[in-house]
Amino acid sequence: MKRLLTIGFCLALAITVFGQLPTSLVPSYLPAVGKTLNYRLLLNGEVQAEMAGVVGFAHFAATVEIEQKWQKSGDNLRCDLTVKGGTLRVFSSVGEQTQKIGWTQITFITTPTGEVVDLIGGGARSFDELVANFDLMATALATLIIPFPKGGVKVGDAWQGAHQLGPTVTLTTVQLVEQPSTLPIRLQPLKIRLRYLLPIDALIDPVFRAQTNFTARYSAESEVIFSVTEGRTISATGTIKLEVSGKVPMPPAPAQETTPEQKQQSQPEGSNSERESEQGQGEQGQSQPQEQTPTTPSPTVAPAFQLKVDAKFDLVQAQ
């Protein structure tokens, strides 16, 4: 009898606890439409840079304020992601440098379940803005825009999502790990592990890539807490790696004009009569300017550069 009571008690407890958790959830970003979400991104890591054989190292730490807005866009959604500001500190052999992070914005067009189908904006007026755009894009795809399967997910599922960035499709591998017990059940929280490789050089102008042999790869691994009820990321933590290489674009060397002596030396020797005829013509036309032709400028070797960044990040909801 006691055994039956014990089994019955355990069964009732299991129904009470687990009966509140659905076996399958259908995450989407529709619940966040019309809302403004604010986050604080904390970054720290190490930079290794090499230019023309000279290697340098530096450590950095950054605090970035990010705003996210979701809106309807036909059958899809529009996600406006804005860096509102922040501070970057770099520690190197030359000392400590502090730099303010300015405003920048990128707009993603996604399906309701978070697959990116188009990218708007992101045009940079300087190298700093270009780097900020890459950072914002990588952070977004690693934490704030996760592609979910349309049929829903359950604990233990693993799947691949596709982000269409220009002509390049970026595959994202995600795995649903568990439902955190530390958060209210009304949020229907999911803890998700995510990995992706972002070929950001595919977003650069092809002419510039050809001129500089530019290559860049962004990879990330993150653990995200996502609320199905609110359709948004609650928090995230992870690592980001960036590898960039290429050659510094060099301005074309100015064309050099040949002197009359160089031009005369470059002409082949002819017969005596031809030389006498040329001398006679030269005496008659001494007052006329001699034609000068430009020479081909000597090629300039562009110095190669390489940049590697290893960073850890934490994304939390701003108060």
C-alpha cells in the first residue's frame, strides 16, 4: 500500500511539474513586433596584428549599448539593430587608449522564425564604422536573430538554419539543450547552443577584394536564453573569432617623363645616311619642342597585413 502511495505521489508531482511544460514549442519573433528591446554587450579579448612582417599584440575591453526593434514587413519581419554608443579600451605596449563607439545601424529582413533573407544598410564611411558593422552583424547572428524550424522544437533537438546574406548563404548549426528552471515558466525559456561561420568578405566589393586579396571569416559559439512567450533573447554568452588578411591598397605611382637624351638612347642605330638626315632635320627644327612620352611606372609592392581577434562576450538586458 505504501508503495502504491509513493508511486501515486511521484506521478502527481511529475504531472504538476512537467505538465506545465509543453513537449514542443514553436518559437518566433512575432510576439516582439512593435517593441523596442535594449541590451548591453560586454566584450573583452586579444588582438594580434601583423603588418609587413611586424607583429603587435593588444588587449581590449568594450561596453556597447544596442537597441533592437521588430516591425512587420509584408509576410516577413524587419529587425532594426542600432549601436547607440559605447566605450572601447585598448591596452598595448604603447599604453592605454580609450575610444568612443559611435552610432551605427543595420536592418535585417527575416522570416517570422528568424531566417535572414535580406540585409539593408551597413554602408560605412570609415574603417571604424566598417568594423563596427561587422561586430554588430556577428553579435546579431550569434545572439539576437536565431533561425528556428517552422515545425517547432523540443528539448534535445538539433537543426541547421540558413541566413541569406547577399549571394552567400550562411549556415547556422543550433542545438536546443534544455529549458532553464531558474526562469519563470510563463516565459517558456529555452537554452540554446549555437555555432556559425560568417564569410564577411563576401559582403565586400569584389573589385576591392581583388585589389587587396582581402579575406575575412567570423566564427562564433554562443549559449542563448530565449523567451518563446516574448519572442526575444533574454541573455547570451559566448566567444567570437575574427581572421582578416590582405594587402594594403597602394596609390598608383606617378608617370615619369623621359628626357630627350633618354629617348635618343632608346632609339635603334640606323645607317649613316639616316643619321645625317635626322641631324639635318634636327638643325632645322631646333626651335620646335621635342615630343616626350611617359614611361611605365615601376610596380610598388603592397605590404601584407593579418589580423586575428579572440573575444568573449556577454549580452544582457539593459535596465
